[in-house]
Amino acid sequence: MRRGWKMALSGGLRCCRRVLSWVPVLVIVLVVLWSYYAYVFELCLVTVLSPAEKVIYLIFYHAIFVFFTWTYWKSIFTLPQQPNQKFHLSYTDKERYENEERPEVQKQMLVDMAKKLPIYTRTGSGAVRFCDRCHLIKPDRCHHCSVCAMCVLKMDHHCPWVNNCIGFSNYKFFLQFLAYSVLYCLYIATTVFSYFIKYWRGELPGVRSKFHVLFLLFVACMFFVSLVILFGYHCWLVSRNKTTLEAFCTPVFMSGPEKNGFNLGFVKNIQQVFGDNKKFWLIPVGSSPGDGHSFPMRSMNESQNPLLANEEPWEENEDDNRDYPEGSSSLAVETET
């Protein structure tokens, strides 16, 4: 009976947590909907008097708004990609591993299993990175997210503002969302500013529109400052081919820690996120190269790397056995096992 109550309570808490996790997203959606009303109706249709100015403002606004909402949608609803089946322990290997009581033997078992996989990163102690929650050997740059309760390929961080884990499958969309968010706020601020001055000087009537226009400028500037900082940080990460986790915790390769192990040069680093075809760079469609399980590295000898089919070397990422606290969208939420 007592056990049943505990299970019911645990299930209820999980349900509440899932519901509450959507609160930040709901806040953003409400702010965006209000900004749309304030800009389109209160500014363009009520305050702006010139028909030509109205048309120009509305055309450019809606063009930015479409890409802004499109990338936000993709960031929220593109599911994190998990390691494929070959990285999971088979039923037999799982039984052997769990029944083995000697840690050194367990470690050797993982080493033997990892020989069959394209894995070149290790934990801080040099062991094979293994997730005892998902029962899999982690691919390079893969981490376990404690919020999503799964291992995520090339995990960057868990973002509460999109209620999703940002990783290989949606990092491009997240970057585009930040870029279009900055552009959205900048466009609103620059076009509203002149009318803000007119309202401030009392040159325009309309108390209701005045409130919306003044507050619209304030909100746009406030979000612009925070988003520019966050977007600039992620641009720096992309230019170095790092994730947020790797910026805080240096990857450990077979040869030891190497903070620039994935740095291929500025152009190739950008291509690792956006792909080779530049016509897809501004559009939220999947174009990141690879499958998220293996990544090229700058200092891997061809003779050491069986993944090399042509001239490009491949290498991977690390994972210290530690838990990462949940933070803002610029930080990581992850549990390493």
C-alpha cells in the first residue's frame, strides 16, 4: 500500500514537472504575441500615418517574424538525437557487466566493447565513457541530460526557454533562432524609436497606443542586450567548434586533454554546424554533416583512425564523470555517469 502511494506521488511529481517545464516557453509565446499586436496594430495601423511607411514597416516586420517563429518552432519540436543501437549493450553484455562485481574487470569489458566502435574520447581518468542509466557506451561528444533523461548526441546544453535539449539535431536551429531574435528586437527598436520620441514629447495623441509603443521599445531593447550576449557567445563556440559543455570541461582524448581537439579552422568549423551548401545556412532545414556519432578532428593521424575513408581525420569528445547543474539557456543541464 505504502509503495503504491510512493509510486503515485512520484508519477504526480513527474507530471507537474513536465507541465511546469513549459512555463518559460509560454512566457516567450505571450511576449511575442503581445509584441505582434503592439507593433502591427498599435504602431503601424494606429500611430503611423504615412501609408507607404506602413506598408514598408509591415513587409519587413513579417518577413523577420516568419523566420523568427519558424526557427523557434524548430528549436522546440526537433527532438534530440540519441545514439543508435550499436552503442547500446546487448542483453548478454548487459547481464555480464551487471553481474561482474570487480570494477577493473568491468572497465576492461567496456574497453573490449569500445574497440568495435568509432570512439576516441575518454573520461578524465582515461576510462571508456559509459552511461549506466541508458546502458550504452557514449559516442564522442555525447552526454546524458538529466532533464530529458536520455543521452544526447553532441549535447550542447538543456535550454528551458525552448524546453528542449540542444544538440546535434537542433543546434543549427537554435543558433538561427538566436540570430533572428536579435534581428527581430533590433528591427522593432529602430523603427519604434522615432515614435517613442514623439510620444515622449507629447507630439502624438492616443494614450493606449502610447503605452504599447513605449513598452515595446523597452522590451525590445531589454531582450536585444541579453540575446546579443548569448548569440555572441555561441558564435564564438561555433568558430572554435566547441559545445557549451566542452567550453566548461575540456575534452579528454586517448592522448589526454585537448581543448582544441575539434577545431578544424574557422570555415570548416562553421560548416560542421551549417553544412557545405551556403543556400541552407539561413533556412531552418537540417544540413549539418554526419550522423552525430563521429566527428572530424584536427590532429588525428590517418593510420590511427579507421574512420578515414578519404583525407579527413576523425576524432571525438570527452566526458568527465560529473553532474552538470541546470542553468539558463547559455548553460548546460546534464548528468554524466
